[in-house]
Amino acid sequence: MANQKYDYLIVGSGLFGATFAHLAHKQGKKCLVIDKRSHLGGNIYCENIEGINVHKYGAHIFHTSNKKVWEFVNSIVEFNRYTNSPVANYKGKLYNLPFNMNTFYQMWGVTTPEEAQAKIDEQKRAYNEELKIKNEELGLTNEPHNLEEQAMLLVGKDIYERLIKGYTEKQWGRKCTELPAFIIKRLPVRLVFDNNYFNEKYQGIPVGGYNKLIDGLLEGIETKTDVDFFADSFETVSVDTIRLKDEWQKIADKLVFTGKIDEFYDYQFGKLNYRTVRFETEVIDKPNSQGNAVVNYTEREVPYTRVIEHKHFEMFGQEVYDNPKTVISKEYSTEWKDGMEPYYPVNDDANSQLYAKYKALADKEEKVIFGGRLAEYKYYDMAPIIEKVLEKYNK
Ligand code: FAD
Ligand code: UDP
């Protein structure tokens, strides 16, 4: 191995690692990408079950307004016309999301934007009065102090109680009165009949699934799965067996690390916390189970937050019925413990301060690039990850 040193050893084959490797490879750099999982692609990896691409680590919908990012991903794989239009199920009644004229019609029977606005204003006004009195009694400033107050001021009682409260409490494992207001600062309220969840200009799913995107990005690049950067030994092609964490410089000039930053530094300041999701996936012996890719269950009593029916991301019209089976995943949001997949960083003060300590160490590294959601301890959608790597390379 010593005689064929890599320019980059890239730890993690998720979207950050794979995009980085792709651009470096195009510039003639020699890369080795390793991943501790038995497959490439990180969290966008799909498993094919009954001819359906199942989003193994949670439903992923690509969306962006950045033309460069959109053109870049489309240069790797074509994207389909999937438009995310989740439906909320509250006690058996269905409501369209995001909150728009369809939702207001289903909620109140109002048919014009004026009527809908009047209804929302009436509810907001009523709550504003209530909050003012409460804050005065408690000697607090007249502003929302938690997520419940923020949501009630933005959309009023009916929408909050039916479509926000239960879902949010399940997702975060805490009461809305104990959650910070900022989580829900931007709740879009649309006075048009538009069920498109995203405001971005472009969205879709790769034709043939996300694995095509990963395979395209990593084409021509050496990859090794089932290799943990922190494991005791790494079998190189030569006679040497090395511990990558301590001796990676023997095989590469630079390291791109997309794993957990606290693990990189041996948890010396303590462990960062995460929220995670448990998936219960089942094959159903019929072609169409819920008629939509995403159905949110917004009442507290249903233990899961949402049900994903994977075929609807990639099959439309008759295609849905051409496959006699379907696959659904129920999502349960839970607190993260060692051994579980770390999904969402917890952006509270304690974790932010802890991350800042690790970041200070990372900033001093000259040969290590930290990137992606685990190394930067930041929730990133897919497009911003690509945007970041592209920026780095086009500088
Ligand atoms: P990852 O995909 O996590 O890749 C990191 C890789 O590093 C993993 O493969 C891991 O196995 C590997 N690794 C870690 N430690 C080691 C080690 N010690 N040795 C070797 N390998 C290691 N974004 C959207 O745009 N739209 C969505 O709809 C969307 N839905 C999401 C739903 C969920 C449930 C989650 C969690 C995320 C969602 N995202 C979505 C965000 C998207 O998943 C991320 O933007 C993207 O996966 C980040 O890529 P990454 O490379 O930073 O991380
Ligand atoms: N949310 C909600 N009801 C829903 C969907 C979302 O109250 O049916 C709230 C919830 O608080 C959630 C936030 O909106 O945390 C953002 O949800 P979204 O699905 O847009 O983002 P993600 O969970 O993917 O980060």
C-alpha cells in the first residue's frame, strides 16, 4: 500500500463523502472511500424489497432551488416528477398538508381565501388575548415562550390541536409547552389550493432510486464496506495491518471524515445526543395500501408519527398496480442510545456547547476535513450537503 498512497481517505460513503470523492476523482485525485456499513450511500441507501425501493433510513425527497445543485445531481441520474404532498390523519379524518385552502376547507368548510383568513384571525385573536393575560399574571414579556404558544399565535387552536400538537410531541418526545418556539417559527399558511409541501423550485426522486445516485457519484472510485475507521485493524493490500484511526497517514495525504465528531476525539468532553427513528417495515399483499407516499398520524394516541408507502415515490398511475405488492414503514421517533442510528442532532444549549468544544479541536486539524451531518453535528438536507461540497471545489 505504501507505494500507492491515496490523496484522500474518505470515511463515510453518504452523500457528503460520495460527492467529495466524485469531485476529487474528476480532478485526478486518488481516493479510497470506506464505510462501516455493509453498503454504500449512508442514509439515502435503498433496499429493494418486492421490486420496490425501500428507503431504509427514512423517506428521502430531494428538493432545492439551487440550479447548480439540481443540474449536478441530474448530470449523475435523471430525477422523476415526484411532488411531496403528505396527508394528515387525525382520528380517521384526512387533512391536506401543508396548511392550505384544502386543509381549511376540510377543517372549517370555508371555500374562499377571505373566509379562511377570517377564521384563522378569529382564532389567533382569541389566543392572543388569553396569552396576554397569562403573561401579565406571570410577569413575563408578551411573546411566545414555547412551541405551543408560537403555534397558537400563528395558526390558532383548531389546527394546533388537530395537526400539530400530537405529531410534534411524538416527534420530539416532549410536551409542546416544553419545546422552544423556534422549531415552528416558519409554519407556511397558504391561501391557495396547493398541496406541494416544499416551496423550492425543483424536487424529485432519482429514476431507479437513490442507489443510482450513489453508484454514479462513486463510479471509478475504490470503495470498501464493513470497514470501521475506529476498528482495531484494517487489512491493507500489502503486508501491513494498520489501525486507521492512528495510522491513516500511512495510506493517505488527507482525511475526509464524515462520521461522529465526538467519536473522532474519543468522547473526551462527553457524548453528543441525538433523536432517532425506529422503522417497522412490512410487505402488504395488495398493490396500494394508503394511496400516498406519506401519511402523518397527528393524534398522540397513535404511537407512530407517520406511515411511508415507498412505491409511491417512484411508481405513478398504472405502475402502482403493475406490482401486486406494496411495502410500508411505520416510523416511531425515539430517544437515541448507543448502538442506535444517530439521526437528528439535538440543538439544545448543552449539546451546542459540547459540539463547540469538539469543533475547536477540529479547527486546528490541518490534514482532516470534517463534513456532513455527523461530523458537523448539524441537520442538513441533501441539497445543502451537495452545495457545500460543490462550493469547496469550485473555489
Ligand atoms: P450519512 O448519510 O449519515 O453518511 C455518513 C456515513 O458515514 C454513513 O454511511 C456511516 O455508516 C459512515 N460512518 C460513520 N462512522 C464511520 C466510521 N467510524 N467508519 C466508517 N464509516 C463510518 N434530506 C432531504 O433533503 N430530504 C429528505 O426528505 C430527508 N429525509 C431525511 C429523513 C431522515 C430520517 C433523516 C435522518 C435524514 C433525512 N434527510 C433528508 C437528510 C439526509 O439524510 C442527509 O442530508 C444526508 O444523508 C447526509 O449525508 P452525510 O454524508 O452527511 O451523512
Ligand atoms: N409538523 C406538525 N405536523 C405535521 C408535520 C409537521 O406539527 O403533520 C411540525 C413538527 O413540529 C415538525 C415540524 O413541523 O417537527 C417540521 O416537520 P417536517 O416534516 O417539515 O420536517 P422534518 O420532521 O422532516 O424535519
